[in-house]
Amino acid sequence: MTQTRTLPLLPLRGMMVFPYMMIHLDVGRERSMAALEQAMVEDREIFLTAQLDAETDKPGLSDIYTVGTVAEIRQLVKMPGESVRVLVEGQHRAIIRDYRETETYAEVDVEEFKDKIDTSMKMEALNRAVVHQFEEWVKLSKKIPPETLVSVAIIDDAGRLADLIASHLNLKLEVRQELLGAVDIKERLEKLYEVLTRELEILQLEHKIGRKVRKQMDKIQKDYYLREQIKAIRDELGDKDGKTADIENAKAKLAEGDYPDEVRKVVEREINRLDGMSGMNAENNVIRNYVDWLLELPWRKESEDTMDIKKAQKILDNDHYGLKKVKDRILDYLAVHQLAKDKSAPILCLVGPPGVGKTSLASSVARATGRKFVRASLGGIRDEAEIRGHRRTYIGAMPGRIIEGIRNVGTRNPVFLLDEVDKINMDYHGDPSAALLEVLDPAQNSTFSDHYIEVPFDLSKVMWIVTANNLGNIPRPLRDRMEIIQLSSYTEMEKLEIAKRYLVARQREQNGLKAKDIHFGAGVLAKIIQDYTKESGVRELERVIGQVCRKAARKIVEGEEAPIKVSKKNLTDFLGKVKFVDSKANKKPQVGVVTGMAWTEVGGTILPTEVSVLKGKGKLILTGQLGDVMQESAQAGLTYIRSCSDKLKLPEDFYEKEDIHIHLPEGAIPKDGPSAGITMATAMVSALTGRKVRSDVAMTGEITLRGTVLPIGGLKEKVLAAYREGMKTIILPKDNERDIEDIPESVREKLEFVPVETMDQVLKTALM
């Protein structure tokens, strides 16, 4: 039987109500409370249905299930906090036929369904099967009292029976909704039988797992009891247990090894402590680990240095192209060490952009000196214990990276690489850079004390090599203890040589190719450098060469005959379209556009600077993520221009009637540093006077209020970047003239250098 009625709607969050089910509901939403009030005014009946998403605050027709329950309100109590607690009893299932929104609540036209009584034998059998499954579920779950089972079993109405059983089961909302939506009693009972069967299987599996866990626990207890019996038997027979064996091994190592007296005293003391402890003492393992560390450290073990300087030089030259300063310093050390073996090893700090060979150079130094090599990356470490180790009082305490590296390498005079020292951070755990002072200070590192080891270890024989991208990020006290060697960007000629000597062969081997399988034609490597890479080092260049080798390997596997020839014409088949289009020839002199030069952690770069003059009220607008130093440089440049406005033929009040906008493109990249003062001043003068700036000129230098040009750093990196961009003339501070000789001769020959002392000289050279 069906019947259509109009009722207020009460959406439910994360729950639903079956017919014949009595439940308390807490209602707090205004529209829901209004629906309850309307139901109380009429015949105390309301339509309940579940929301599709419990998080929806104002559900509409598309946010609720269409099948729900007509319920009678039995009790309504107002609660603190403007909420209501209502006791409802489900009456009949119903389906929404129409939905309407009023000002205060929603109402629905619903079609009610009343269960038809079916007394057939098939229905009786299905009814009994469901009751039997429910009885089994109650026995296993023990979540429902037996009285409930009795009350359910005596129900004759199959529809009511199915709804009552479903209301007692802890099912997902979707499954409960399927049971509610089953209007046909036979279909409802069949679905309920499926659900009960599945729930029974899950319960049986849970019980099986529980029995297995209990069995395992019993086995653990039994094993513990047997082990204790074995220990007692060994004690009676005088056999050695694990602890006694460890003690004897430690004593044997101590007797055979070459250890300082202080180490011997500490090891003997710890062995005696271990011997007197109970086998169940928690400190047993702590002492064993500590003794193992002390015995495994190479307190006096050293590897012999290579004394053949010519052989060492040959190794360095074979492994790395260029890097003359570094190689000379290593060979100097070997010569001094040959004459005075007791002198401390040097502490070299290699500073340069990524990809120029700082890290790989350290392993070559180890080969050249005949020493073992160990590396520790310091990038991102915050805890001082990473360097000094943890106190043994802490759970899981371990030595720091320095002692750990020395133990792993097995000698006390390795080449030890501390990578990325400029990326050390500090927080409440301490300052790791301060801990490195003791490691790298020649006056202190002969008695380095690790918190875990506690016995001083001699690090003076270690040859330290430290790498960094930015010298400015290394704390000054740490920097003073190191010998700084700058590694600059590679020129195109150097990149070409490195590619020919090392990169091509290495990538061939990594991609399974032989020398006869691939052939790079004339000018191909140079074209790759110019059109597909733009970097200070050669890391990206090696990746691109690797891409060519992978494409060649694929062609060979697909059946193409070797060798695969790579030429300028077919290079795009391997690498795709050109990444960096050569626009040097298209550059023309413009008003207010100047090419500056800057130095970053990844090497030198050009700094295009644009200035526009607009009618306004004298504002200086700066855009392009400029740091404080560059903003101050812009202010200083403007002040200089105002001070010599007569000389520049500018109106005296130009700064009151015109806004000056300085923009440095590539705004997503932060820019700062004292090197763009004359660049911004020149661009402002050009924009204010209308005179064009030479497009082949690049400049660097800081400016004072009186127009004096101050020196800068990183000239070599900046000039190489400008050269890559096709600049012909470099304006630089007079005080940096001595740095020109550091620039490779192949680059110096193609550039004109103009040292300047004042802004007048800069403008004379730069403006058309």
C-alpha cells in the first residue's frame, strides 16, 4: 500500500533511522529546528533522510537520499546553547516525490510504503535463515544482550523483523541506506542475509587473529622461560654466554691492537663494569656499543701518502681540466709533506657555483695523495650533535658524522670532504658551524672531543676539503680557519674540452654504448653548449649529452645500424627545439635600458635594468624583488642625479613633477647586493635625458652620493656571464682593474675593459 503526504524535512548527518527504531537526535541547525516546530504544530510527524555528505551545511534535494523514514516525534527537549534534543520513532519508509523550500524550512511530498504480509513457505524459510544468522552474530559479537535476541525472534512480521535487525547492526551508511531502500520485503531480507553473512565472516576472522596473537604471546613467554633455563645450565657448567664472549673478544682486540694509554684505561674500565653487571641490566648494550666504537676507531692507523709528485700531477690532470690553483695547492702540500711529515694537513675551502667540479675534485685529491676518501654532506643540518655526537646518557646515542666517517674509512689521515658547509643552519639544538671550529682549527683538532667517544681523537692528520657555493654564508670565525680557493665558471672553450675529455665517455658508458656506437660530428658539442645549456658548471651539459646517448641507444635497439651519427643538422631530432635562442644580434640601443652584472650562488648573471619616467609627484618606484641594498643603491643614484642636474641639463624640479620607475625583469628571482648602483644610475640618466644606452655594454659597481664608483666582488663570474650574452665592453670600478688578469685569456681578448672612478666616466662610455 502507498500513501502520499506532505511533511517537514529533517536531513540527518552521518546517520539514518529505520521504521520501528526509536532514537534520540540532537538538532542545532536553524532550518532543522524550524522543521521540528512545524511538525509539532501539525501532527508531530516529520520526514527523516540522510545527507549524502555530512559536511554539507545547507543541503538541498541533490544533497540527500530520496528514500527515508516517516517518523513520529515522541519527545522534544530544548538544550543549552540553542539546540534541541528530540526522541523520534520510525513509522514507515517513504520516497520523496516533490521538494519545496519555504522561508524557514524545507518540506517534501512523500509516498509512503507499508509492508505487505507474505505467509508463503519461501518467506518463512528466508525469515528463519535471517534470524539464525542474527543469532550467530549476537553470540560472536557479544555487543547485544540476549534479551534483545529473544524480543527479535518472536516477531512474526518479516518487514518489521528485517528493520529491527538492521537497526542493531553497525553498518556503513551506504549499506544501511540500501536496506532502507529495499521496499520489497523479500529483497530486503535477502540483502540483510548477505550483510549478516559478511559480518559473520569478519567476526570469525577477528577471532582467528585474536587466537593467533594469544598463541604467539604464549610462545614468547615459553621461549623466555627456556632461555633463562639455558642460562642457568650454562652457569652451572661454566660455559660462556654471549656477554662473556663479548668481553673476551674485547680483551683480545685490546691486547692485539695499537691503542693510546688513555683509550686502554677507558676500555678496561668499561669491560670491568660490564663484567660485574647482571645479564638483564639495560645498560649492557650501551656499554658494549661504546667499547666497540673505541676499539674500531683508527687511533694510530695511517695510510701512506704518495710521494711521487709527477704521478700525483698526472692523476689530477687526467681527472680534471683546468683548476690550476687547486692542483698547484695540492702539489705544494705533497712537496712540503715530503720534507716535513709532521706538519698539519691543509684545510681547503673550494668556493664556486654548482657543477664546476668541487665535490668530484676531492676524490681526485684522495687518489693523487694515495689516501682514503670519506664524504659528509652538511647541507641542512641543524643539530650540533651531528658534528660532536650525542651524550651517552641519551637513548640511541651515536657519535657525530666526523668520528663516524673516520671509523668507516679505517685510517686517521683520509681526505675528508665536508660538502655544502654554507648551507648549515642553526636552531635551539645548537650551532653546528660553531662545533666545526674545533674540527677545522689546526690548533684544536689534534684533541677533538666527540660527546659520545669522550676520549680526545687526533684529527690533525686529516686533509680537510670543504665546499661551498656562497662564501658570504660561511660564518667569519669558520672562514678564517680555511684556505679559500675560488672556482670560477667555465668558459665555452673549457666546457668544450671537458665534454670531449670526460662527459661524452662517461655518458656513453652509463647508457651502454661503445665508442663505435655513436659519433659526434664537428661542432655538435659546441652547438649543444650554446643552444641547450646556460650554466656556470657542466652539470646540465652532461645531462644533455646523456639525453643524446639515450636516443642513440634506442635507435640501435630498434635496429638502426651503428654508428649513430649526431650532426648539427639532426641535433634537434635528439634534443628537440633549441632552448636558448641567440638574440645577441637583435639587441639595439634603447633609452633607459642598461645591462648590469651580478653574482649569485649559481654563478654570474646579467642584470637587465629598465627605467621609465612618468608624469607624477616625484615617486621612486622599485619593482623586481629588490633587496634592501639595491633599494638603497637606487636612492643613492637618484640623489647623485639631483646633485648634478645642471650638468645633465635637467630641470631643477624634475624630481617633483615626474615619477621614476626602476624595474629589474625576472621578478620572481630575489636580487640584492652592492653591485648595481652605477647600472641603475645610468638607466635613470638615460631615461631622464632621452639618450640611448649602448646595447653591447655591461657594467658593475656601487655608487656614492657624490658619484664615486666603489669596487665589487666576483668580477670574473660577472664578466663570463656578460661574455655569454654577447657583450663587447665591460665597465668596472678602477679598484677592480687588478682582477682582470683572473679572467681567461680567450675571453679577455674579445672584450674591452673600461675601469672608471666616477659616474661621469660611466656615462661617457655607456651613453650614445
